[in-house]
Amino acid sequence: MEIPESMKAAVLFGRGDLRVVERPVPKLEAGEALLKVESIAICGSDPAIISDGFPYQPPMGEFIPGHEFTGTVVEVAPDVSEVSLGDRVAIEPHKGCGRCVNCLRGLYTTCLNYGKNEKGHRHYGWSSNGGYAEYASCHVNCLHKLPDNISFDEGALLTTAGTVLYGYERLGWIRPGETVVVMGPGAIGILSAHLAKILGAGKVILTGTREDRLAIGQQLGADVTLNIGQVDVCQTIMNLTGGLGAEVVVECSGNPQAACDALEVARKNGRISFTGIYHQGVNLPLDRIVQGNLSITAPKAEGMWNLERALPLLADGRLNVKPLITHTYPLEEINTAFDTFTQRIGGAIKVIIRP
Amino acid sequence: MEIPESMKAAVLFGRGDLRVVERPVPKLEAGEALLKVESIAICGSDPAIISDGFPYQPPMGEFIPGHEFTGTVVEVAPDVSEVSLGDRVAIEPHKGCGRCVNCLRGLYTTCLNYGKNEKGHRHYGWSSNGGYAEYASCHVNCLHKLPDNISFDEGALLTTAGTVLYGYERLGWIRPGETVVVMGPGAIGILSAHLAKILGAGKVILTGTREDRLAIGQQLGADVTLNIGQVDVCQTIMNLTGGLGAEVVVECSGNPQAACDALEVARKNGRISFTGIYHQGVNLPLDRIVQGNLSITAPKAEGMWNLERALPLLADGRLNVKPLITHTYPLEEINTAFDTFTQRIGGAIKVIIRP
Amino acid sequence: MEIPESMKAAVLFGRGDLRVVERPVPKLEAGEALLKVESIAICGSDPAIISDGFPYQPPMGEFIPGHEFTGTVVEVAPDVSEVSLGDRVAIEPHKGCGRCVNCLRGLYTTCLNYGKNEKGHRHYGWSSNGGYAEYASCHVNCLHKLPDNISFDEGALLTTAGTVLYGYERLGWIRPGETVVVMGPGAIGILSAHLAKILGAGKVILTGTREDRLAIGQQLGADVTLNIGQVDVCQTIMNLTGGLGAEVVVECSGNPQAACDALEVARKNGRISFTGIYHQGVNLPLDRIVQGNLSITAPKAEGMWNLERALPLLADGRLNVKPLITHTYPLEEINTAFDTFTQRIGGAIKVIIRP
Amino acid sequence: MEIPESMKAAVLFGRGDLRVVERPVPKLEAGEALLKVESIAICGSDPAIISDGFPYQPPMGEFIPGHEFTGTVVEVAPDVSEVSLGDRVAIEPHKGCGRCVNCLRGLYTTCLNYGKNEKGHRHYGWSSNGGYAEYASCHVNCLHKLPDNISFDEGALLTTAGTVLYGYERLGWIRPGETVVVMGPGAIGILSAHLAKILGAGKVILTGTREDRLAIGQQLGADVTLNIGQVDVCQTIMNLTGGLGAEVVVECSGNPQAACDALEVARKNGRISFTGIYHQGVNLPLDRIVQGNLSITAPKAEGMWNLERALPLLADGRLNVKPLITHTYPLEEINTAFDTFTQRIGGAIKVIIRP
């Protein structure tokens, strides 16, 4: 395949200043493959990156954000045999250094050499260039081959699915028949509800404010959806669980009240996962943790190679991410895409760019 | 409800001498409920109990076997509020003493006071009377309320499902997308394959010799079935797993060769569950355990209250045990039922008695 | 042994009104032993019970508090063979109902039938009568036989040790060489530091305000003690851990600032145990949990039969509780004992009553 | 520091033909440090490597075996900042590729790219050159800095300690007060007994045939030693455990009978670790695994960076490996050293070469 010298890429030139410009196609280093980017999803963390920048990012004027993407392999470094030209792949953004104690123990999303390119760490779309471009280079540690029947658009949601699964891994997986409460019907929340059911949960309860999103959650496996503006969520969940509370609570909204509610509706010995983005401190009743013998964990991103676990589920249709993909745009319209996403225009959930 | 003084019961009078006779309806002790037995499944362990007796059993002439059953609550002891008259329930056979260290740590299927009725231990149909009768008394620790849409016949398979789930609990649950090999398509094996898929497994491979049973496994979620008389099972599994082997192997056949194969087809870091009945020693290549960083566990019966976990799955139809129920008989024909079961007449898998 | 009809007991007659009066010696129920109480420690939770009462307690005028005690078996119910007359025993206060799902899964300190005597639940010194008396009856589920070389006074601290160990069980045990920070040098905190070292911790750091207590912690294995009034604790811990933070943090002080500091000084993937009493909400930076891939647990009391685990350590001298026992009083002086304890007179840590 | 062009090295020229010859000092690749080898221990696996070769080894005439060593850093590759010139280090032999799914999940001792140097895998002294030489190059992933008070000879036993700890990690760590049986008082066995105690075990029972080794085990913490030639080991262990058996059994002898005994003396719910070298199949009573709810694991070498966990224990003297170091030889006498080791001359346990 002919690889051009230059490509179109969305480059951050300053706070809030994202422009599609011409840039050189990346050169490969050892262990890397060059991808023709096919589909890339806007992540909930992207708007803050665009508006504020990120401490470890490449310089303004060079930084290409974007970290939830799929592509076609068009070139590989000489040492790469894990993928071949023409392979369809999804990427995960975290590539650990592979040499710190965390990486050596499999905890690469908390690599101790974060941002140190010279140690081998990469965080595509954050501390390294990412996928809002026609081409991107990625290390094989971040590549997951897509079966034929997973589309590029669907594959772009694998990082989200992988994060949900890592959250479940960290709380000891979903156990058969458990009641699972998911708070916050964003992409993470809806997939948390969906995957809980796929992993054998009993009753899945999804809470939120937006009826359209709750409806998608219901379509994807939530048994009960609760609009927190209309019902007393805690009381309703206690009623739905015979007064015991839920075995698992996944808090995805980032809302301080929801975080408190999570402790309220967790049953004794329950497990809580904080999967939201918490911009501020939250006043938590810690005594409930002690008296309730609770466990609290949180997934730092898509660790432990969990995208790979999601692949068979997505390939055979058990995992259905299509209802989350509400909009697609070409790269040139990336700023419109961001507006659509942040303002939730047209019920936007996941907005996809096709470079 | 009127409870008669006497009832019909299948009583073991001597080795292989099971007769349906009149017996007094059991009197309740504290914590117990009296059940009108509705449906009881012959367990793979029952024929040996009938033919050989069991060391801890009640005396010949008094012993009523049978331990996989459902019934309707017709009387409760004064301290019982967990179930009410008319409740439809499934039982699990192990009731721990509740006071040994194993019971106190939740390991009641390995109660250290096994067979000591005076300490509160019961093993219905083994060391205490069971369910091949019109009535049976059971402790509330062994009762699981059936939702309306679970039939008594289906509920009689909950102990099997609970054993499968306890096996999965002990090997760290099925993790999403894992390849699971199940050896031996008996009731345990078929439900192992079926439940693996329900819990999020990727590829499920079921091996055995009987095509009719393999076909049921396929109907219930096995992606691949292998007839060990026709293919080289180990080689085929290695081929199906890219040469790596399976993450999880559940050996349910009790066959020594299969037990060895389990170690052969487990991938590095794989988890193996021995769920069969092993009448003899098995010559195992232990070096594979060390070199392969393998883990081996086995479920001692339906521990950790796992029947309860199966209930929501059975209630909403994800778990489908109907294809396993091949025959039903009235209590009077119990010996015919046993013949059908042991000789696998008419493709018998689970044979149900309806007293 | 001659058992009298009546005994001296400290009875709560109203809020703050604890009086030593004559009461009948308890009659045994099934599963119980009668103990001549030898030694009972004041727990940090006792003063609140005395001053405020407890929602589930026996009626005022009948309630005998006290729940950390040892005694000599002087009578056993007919079904009891676990202990014999003359046995020296320590008790743990939680006796689960043995029939709820939590108890069946070994989680008896979070029994769902809390306070329901008719279901078999007991919480000695809380919802049932306890040990501030000459005699007390206890169920065998709560008795741990003392080896000869453990004194009754030492044995009275086993519930504290059991709670510390359950906390470690819930956070996945201490792993060899780990750096452990313990905040709050009360009895729980000092034993947390001491036991961490006994279980193979590397560096143990104990923080607090009272130099005398910190000194005892150092005597019992803390490598570093930090007076939070004199140093910047978080900064010092980061310095002591090469900027990484501690693998394990055990927060025992109940202080809101310390709870926040726990999240601050936990390294990525660290495990935090909240073991304090938190009277109010605490404003926690939840984002640290997510970004740091942290785990938070808490022990609800001395679960999973952990007193038994402490016995060999106490018997062979590895676990040394003597430095914690600062005062002993006869039963008649119980109110003086409480004053000594609450006002920390003479550096009081554990104050023992010998009825 | 002046680094010479050539060095003395023990090179394998053919089966059993190990000669000390001149070889070029290794050149560094990225991520590597050059060590002046100070101390290297003969591993129980070395004699077979020398006598038979190893399938993945470098060519005869080039292969330098040896994989348990310490050294001084004398040069580092440009990207290496983890260690500095003059640092005293211990090495672990497994360096995973860092890019297969096993490595990405922290399971580098079961790297799927075993023996593929081009993928970054190294197994020093096995598939790559090792430490029976004056100099050796090692990747930083395999280096552990030695505190000053750990001698080079002691540090050479860290791989053994790391393997023992990984074995304990895989069986869920030693829990406080547990009875641990260790079979086979070689270096692994003695350290298993020693470390069990350091991690909080209760009674530690060491079994074997050689009284001198059992005596060292006793010196290092075994409470009971049993000479299997003199007592009925299984019966004695059952007697010592009140008829229940041991919570943990670590089989280190590689003896088939011992492997069977391990299942015999494990208590219900017990955990067994096979840590021996099993040259042949072992006839195991699998039914005991099922009926006893047993768990079996095995450590594949020193995984999960467990050498690091051993460092604080060795540094502060809790872990004492000195009694295991029975002989030291210069490199020139390596063949004498091997004879001493294999024939156990003079009670040889660990034999050290100082190049």
C-alpha cells in the first residue's frame, strides 16, 4: 500500500484551538504499526483535553488528540509479526513502559513512567499523538485484531467496553444473579449495564436523568430504569431489592450525590466501583463502608488487556454498541462533531469521526 | 392444608433393594419446613447410594434417598418466617452444622460435623432422609423460593446448576471472552457449557462420546462439540485456540484420560476444575502444572448458596434446563426410573420422579 | 463446679447509669456454655453504649454490656462438646443467625437478622447481655480455646486482634515486603502496625499525636513513627516511599483529615482499609481512587473467625499485647475503669476489668 | 570503571562439557546493564542443563549457563536510569517479551514468546547467556538493587526466595496462624518453611529424609520436622492437626509419593502448591480434590516481581539464607562445585561460585 508523506490531522494549537492541517505521516519505531485510521470516537475526556490541554501532551501545534480508534494496518516495524498489512485493528490508548514494577505486574494503566517516551511509555491522544488524523502509529501492545464482523465504528467503542470490563475485574467480576445498579447513562454507564447482564447479572437497574439514554439502557439489558428527577432513587432501589440493597453499584455519573447514593444503596458486603470523573471532593459517609463491610474499587482505564476480552462478545453480537453510535462526521468537521458531543445535540452519545 | 399421618416413600431396605412403602410423614424440628415433594431428579450419585448404601445413611429400612427436589411448603416450625405455607421451593441437600470453622467461614459443604445430626448437620438423601417420598422436611438453610415461572421440574435441576456455579466460583468465575472446554456432556457438563456462555465466555467447546448429548450442548450454547471417538481432542482444541490452549477446562466425565487431557489443553495460567467422580487414581503429568502455572480446583457440591445465584438466570429464561429433562415417572415407578437413568434408555439425561 | 444462683453484674439502668448489682446467673440454651468471666477489656465502642444506649439492646435495668472477654467454662448445654468444663476461652461478640445468606456465606458479622434473638443472632454486650459480670453465657460459635500460655488478660485483646486480621483479610492480606501506613495509635492501630510486621510487611509507618502510644507502636514493630503535630505526614510518607506512596494504608483514627490523607499517601494500586469510627461524612477526593486504581475496604468487626488465626501468634509470643494493657480493675470499680479509659488517665490504652 | 574486552566464562561445549574459557564481554543493548558478576548460586535445575543442554539454549560453544546471581553494575545502556554504576544488584532470570498477553497481564514467567530474543524475551542462563562468567548483561526488568547489608552471596539466593513467594502468592498467600506442611528440605523447601513462618504461619511442619537439612529447617522456623524414613508422615501430620490436616501443603521434593501425600494431609478446603520438579506422571487420587474442595497451584518460577518483596525481609534479617550457603568456589573450580552440589558432598545445599 502506498503511504503518503503527509496527512490530514486535527492538531491542537492552543486551548480550544483544534485545526485540521497537514502533518507528516508518523515514522515507525520498533514494535509499532502504522494504521490508516478508519473510525475514532470522541471520549468524554476529550473536550477537556481540547479546551485545557493536558500537562504531558506534545507541544501545541504538534499535538494530535484522540484515543478511541480503529484502523487498517498499512505498515509494520521490522520486529512486528503480531499484526500484518491489511489487518483491521482496534487500539487501546495506554502503552506502559514495560519496565516499572506496575507494568511488570500487569498494571500498565498506572505505569510509573507515565509520559516518559524515552522509557517506552505511550498514552495515545494524551501524552503522545493519537488518532484524529488519517494515519497513526501504535505499538502492538495496544492493538487488538478485529474479527471481520466487527465494523470499524463498533470497534472504536472497544476502549469503552474494555474500561467497563476492567472495572468489573477489579471488583471481582459480576457474579451470577447479582443485582447491579448503574448510575449515569453515558456510554460507560450504558455499557456497564449491558455488560453486567452479558456477564450473568440478575436484576440490572440503571439510573439517570435523560429518558432517551435510559431507554437505550433498557434496550440493552437494563431491567429497570429510574429517572432520578422523578423518583426517590435510593428508596426505590431498596424496595426493588427487598430492603437489602444491591450487590454491585457502578457509579458512572461523576455526580457527588450519586457517589453518596452508591454507598446508600449497596447492600452489606456490596462492591462499589467509582467509574465517573470526579472534579471535586465528595462528602461520603465512611461509617457505611465499615458497618456495611463494603468494598470500593475503580478502574484506571482499560487495564489488563480487557479489550481482548470484549472482542468475542462484540463479534457474536451479545455486545451491541450500535445504539450508542449516534453521529458520524468526517475529520474536517471535527469541531462540529465536538459541539454535537458536548452539547448532546440530537441525543448524541458516541460521536464518531471517520478520517 | 391437611397433612396426613403417613405417606408413600421409597425406602432402602438393603443393597439395591429400594421399595415404595408407607412411612410416617416427618415431624418438624426447629428451623424446618415440611414440603409436599413435587419433583425430584435422579442424581448421578444416586445409583451408587441405592446399590451400595452410604456409610452415614439412616438404617436400612428407614433410609429415604433423593436429594435434588422441589416442593410446596405445607407446614413450618414456629421459628420459621423465611418461607410460608404455599411457597414453592427448591432444596439444596447440604445443611452445615453452622458451628464448625468451615461452616462459620461459609464452607458448609465441607462441614466438619458431617453426619452428626446432633450438631445440626444434614445431608438430605445421604446422611438424612431425602425426597423420594410424598413429604420431606428440610431446614430453611436449604430452601430457595421459586419464582412463579420456574416449574417444579426445572427447579429440581437447581442443585446441578448450583454445583456448576460453585465450581466457577472456586476457579475465580468465568471471565469475559474466555475459551472454556467442558469434558463430559452429562447434566453437569452440559450445564457447565451452558452457564459458561451465560456468564460471558467466548468460545465454549464441549467434548464427549454421545452425539445426542453433544447436540443438546450445542443447542444450549456450546460453540464447538467434539466427539472424542472421532477426533484427536487435544490437537483439535489446540488448533481451535491458536496453539495456546483454553483458559478454563471443566472436567466432568470422571474419565482418567480426560483428566490428563485437561492438563494438556489448558493454556499457560489456565484454570482447571475437576467436577467429575473419580473412582480411581489418575496418572497426571504434574510438571505441566508447574511449567504452565496452572490452577486446579474442584467444587464440593453446591456450596456458597449458589442455587440462589442460579434463580434469576432460570427465571428469565437465560438458563434453560428443559432439554435435560428427558423422562418423568410417578414415585411408584421409581425402580423403572432408575433403570432408565442408569441404562440411559431413550437418551435419558435427567430423570424426574413426581411423587 | 458449684454455680451460684446469682452474680454481680454491671447493668445499664439508663443513659450513663451503669451500676454493679445482683442478677441471676444466665441459664443455658442449646449450643451455649456458661463462663466464669475472668477478664474483660473496655472497647472503644463501650463508652458510647454506656452513655447513649444502643438501639437493639436489652431493656434498661437488664442490659449487661461488655464484649471483649475471656473466661473459664463452668457449664455446657447438653449438645456442646466443642468445649469442656475448665476450658479457658476467649469470646468473640458476633454470633450470626446461621441461616441468612450472609451467614451462610461466612459473613456473620453482617448477619441480616441482626438483633433477632429468635433467629439465633447474638451480639454479646450489644444486642444481648455481655461480659461485665461474674458469669456470662456464650454460644460455642463465639468461643476460642486459649492455650495455657495465653493469660486471660491477653486473651481479652483477641477480639481486637481478630478485627485487625479481618481488615487484612478483606484487603487481600499483607503481602511480603509491603510498606504499610497505620494512622491512629489506639489499640486497633497499634495492633495493625504490630500484626502487619508479623505478617511480613516491609516498612511499617505509624502516625498519631501521642508520643507514648507511638513509642509502644515502635516497640511492637513500627519502623517509623510520625507525630502528625510535628511533621507534614503526607510529605514525609512520600519521601519515605521514594515518592510512590504506601501499598497499604490502614486508617484507624476516625479523623476526617486522616481519611483524606489515606488516599493521598496510597500508592497507585494501593489498598486502603478504613478501620476507624467515622461520626460524620468525610470529604474525599474520589478522583484519586479512579486515577490511582485504589481499593478501599473495611472490616466489619472480627469476621471470618479471625480470632482463631491470632491464637498461634499470641501463643508463641510473636503477637505481644501486654504493652497495651495499662490498667486493671475489679468489677466494683467499673465506673472508675471507664473514667480511666475515656480520659486516658495514666496513658490508658486497654483497661481490663477482672470480675 | 575499566571494562576489559574479554572475560573468563564457563561455556557449555557439549553435553556435560562445561569449560572455563575466554569470551568477549557482552555488549549492551537498550534497557540493559553490564554486571561484574560477584556471586552465583547453582540452581537445582543447572545440572540437567549442563548434562543435557536445553532446547532453547544458545549454540554449544557459546552458551554460558547460570541464572541465580548478583553483581555490580559497571555499565548501563543510554536509556537506563533505573540503576547506576556501582549499584549492587541481584538478578532474576525471566525477562518477558513485554508484548504478549501474558506479559501484559504480569505473567512474564509464562511469556508466550519464550526463547524469541527478537521479541525481547530473555531467560538468562537458559535461552540466553547467564552468569557463570566474570561479566553478564541483564535487562533492568531483571535487576533488584541490594541494600548494603545484603551480601552478594545472600543476594544470590533471592531467586529462590522469589520463587517461594510467588508460590505463596498463587495459593492466596499464607494466612495468619495456618498450619503449613513443607515436603522436601532442599533450598526451596527450607525457604518455604522459613518464609511461611515469616508471613505469619502457625505450625510449620517440614518433612524429608536428611536430618542435617531438617535441622536447618528447624533452625529457620519449622516447628516440627518429620523424617519420612522413620515415621508415618501422613498419620503424624493428621495427629498434629487434630485429625483435620494442614491448611497449606507445599510439595518441593518432586517425589511421586510425596505428591500423593500432599493430597492426603491437606485439610478440607486446603491449598496445595506443587513446587517440585516432576520427571514423571504421578498417580493422584483426584476424588480427594473434589471431596476435599482442594485448590492446587504451582509457581512457574519467580513471577510477579517477587524478588522485590523478599528484599526488605532479607535486609532486616527476618529472612536468613546463610545456613543454606554451604560452599563457595572460584569460577575455575566450577566443575568441582557442580560435583559438590550434585553429590551433596559435605552436606551441600546451595553452592556458590564467585567469578
